[in-house]
Amino acid sequence: ATRIAPLAARNQQRRGIVGWMVNYPDKVMETKKLQMKGGTCQGDANPTWLKQPGDKVPLIFGALLVGFGGIQAAVGFYRLATGKGKKD
């Protein structure tokens, strides 16, 4: 026969990582205050996607990545057009 655990032991939850995610501090209002600073309809003078600290690093990385890809594409088009860089 199976033995039934006491009621208190059956209702206790073990959450581990789930508890950490559920009890994570809420920073929504702090971020919202930063995003709303100075108004929201500012256009190119103060874009919303550059207001938070650390926003410039991904922007620079993305710009470098796009620039590198553009240069590589231009070099490839040049080589295709002129026949340079062929493997014999």
C-alpha cells in the first residue's frame, strides 16, 4: 500500500530557479521614467532607443557589422565585374 504524506509536506513547493525568476526585482517603472524623460515625441534629437545607459555599444557594434558587410559586398561585386581574385 502507498503511504500519503502529511498535508503540509504535500503543499510545499520547491522552486529553485523558478523562484528566482518569479521574485526578480521589477524595474519597469524605473526604465519607463528614463524613456519618458523629456517627452516621447522628440524625433531625431533624442531617440528613445538611445536613452538607456549601454545603448550606444550595440549601436556601434551593429554599425561596424553593417559597414564591414557593405565593404565585403562591394569588394565581391568589383571582383565579379572585373574577373579579379579568381581561383584557377
